[in-house]
Amino acid sequence: MLLDYETLKFVWWLLVGILLIGFAITDGMDMGVGTLLPFIGQTDSERRVVINSVAPHWDGNQVWLITAGGAIFAAWPAVYAAAFSGFYLAMLLVLAGLFFRPVGFDYRSKLEDPQWRNAWDWGLFAGGTIPALVFGIAFGNLLQGVPFHLDQFLKPHYDAWFIWALLGLLNPFALLAGLISVAMLSTHGAAWLQLRADDIIAERAKKAILFLGPLVTVAFALAGLWLYFGIDGYRIVSQPPHDALPNPLGKEVVRDAAAWFQNYADYPVALLAPLLGLAGPLLVVALSQMNRPALAYTMNALSMAGIIATAGISMFPFIMPSSSVPNSSLTIWDAPSSHLTLTIMFWAVVIFLPIVLAYTVWAYSAMWGKITIEDIEKRNHEVY
């Protein structure tokens, strides 16, 4: 069965969104645990419990990030080129943070020196917090529009470069989006620790959720109000047919104060995403306080899916709006690869994604169980 070009463009928008949500749920959990590590673990053994709660899975979970980046490169090469040009230093900052994770996990407990271990604990904190913050900042900038334009050869050009480009990303709304990202991933990490860790650590994670859950809801609500009253969206006035060959300069785009909310008016069912993002964190708090960590973890995964979906639905069909020259904005209709490329990739996903998910479920089930201080001390040289 061959899908038509227009349908494939939409399907790949959905698939990339699913990959980003999968990354947030899996590797976002590891990042959240890293952010909480210096605060929830008060002794060396407690911190080793925190680390070993994600130790069997963190490297596999990080593959979701690589897969999402590869999918963007293959499905939306124009978006990949434009985004990695403007966000180059930001992506290097993410990689610099991620470098702390494999080294920190592997070498932290090699030496008994408390200073050595404490330094790597803060390295793991950086490895969890910096990427989470930068990813949120990136979404905040996408919602405002990115200062780039395309020339006649479809090559992206930015208004600023090098350090000035990075500083331009650190605007107030983007920093608020970064706070939402850090808070929701930290909540996810705390829910995981309450589910998997020793009772002492689980109790501290429970207290952390009591603070982090409402923070996510309040920050998300504030971002929505800010977007509605203070930030213009983008609207397509005219464009080629959706099944036409990609031509990002073949459309007309205007700024519109209500544009980012139009899809909710046209498709009221889409309101489920922001409602889940608003109410979900509060339900996580309630489930956590009722000592239902498995349900709290599941609810937080749904909440994060709602928050990420809200950003995608609000911008649809835009992927990367241009604040400099709106007509240069990239959408799902004019930024994808060829029909053949999208078709081959689609069937690769259909075949291999169920295998990957089945293996992931097996890996988690095979290494399930509570991580206790006694177990860490008994297996001192066998665990991180």
C-alpha cells in the first residue's frame, strides 16, 4: 500500500512528535533523576541508589534523542539545516552537558574520594539540567519565530551569529519554556524514584513532586496566557497544494495575534492536549501523595505528552516559523523529503518500531525491582 504525498507529510509530523514524546518519557526520566541527584541523595549510598535506579536503561533511553534527530534530518532536511545552523551553539551546549552522563555514570564510583564523587554528582546534575533547559528554550523560540530567512537557493541565513545568536535565544518567554521543561522532567524523575528507589529516597521524591507538580501547572498556564496576550503567531494566507513538491518560498505568511489558538477553535478535541498539560501535574501530585507511584509516573508521562502536543498543535502546520521573513517559514507541507524517501522511512518505522518497543518493555521487566541502600552496599563493586 502506497500513501499519497500529502498523507505522508502529515504522518511524519505525527511520527516526529511521537519520537519527541518518547524521548521525553524515557530519557527525560534520566535527566530528571540527574537534576534531583544532589538534592534527594544526602549520603553517598543514597546517591548511588538514585544513580542505579536509571543505570540499566539510561544509554538505551538516550537513543530516542539520536533517533529523533535522525528522523528530522531524513524527513525534514530543510528544518534540520535551518535549525542546526541557528541553534548550533545551543546544540553544542546540550552535547557538552550530555558528555557528563556516560563519564559520570562509569567513573563516579571508581574512587572512594568524597570530593571526586561529589564533583561527578554535580556533573550528572548538569547532564540532566542543561539539555532539559535548552530543549525547552528551543520550543519557546519556535513559538515566537526564529530570526532567519531563506535565499533563492533555499540556504538559511540568520540575523545574528555565534554567541549573539545564542544570547538571542535566552529571551524571557523562552526561559519560561525552559523552566517548564526542567520542572516537568524533574517531576518525571521524582515519580520514577518514588516507584523504584529505597523508602527514604522515595519519601523525598514524594516531597519533591509536591513542589514540582504545581510549578509545572502554574508555569504552563502562565506560558499559555503570555502566548495569547503577548506573542503573535503565524498564519498562511496562500500556498501551493499540500501534495505539491516542497517549495518553502512558494507561500505567503502573515503575523496574527490569535494564530496559535486557531487550531483549537477549528478542532475542539485538540483542547485535550493543553487540558492534560494543566491538570496532569496536579493529578500526579494527588497520586503520589496517595502512594500510587506507578499511576503517578504514568500520569506524568501523559502530562508531558499533553504539553509537547500543545506546542505542536498550536504551531501546526508550521515547524519552524521565521520572524525575519515570515514567507521563509518552514511547514510540514513545504519542508519534507521526497515522496519516495518518506515512504521508505514509513515502512521502516512500521517494521522496526514494534520490535524496539517490545525489546524496551522486556529490558525494563527483566531489570525491575526496588533499589535499596542495603543492595547497593552488598554489591558495592558490581553497581555504579
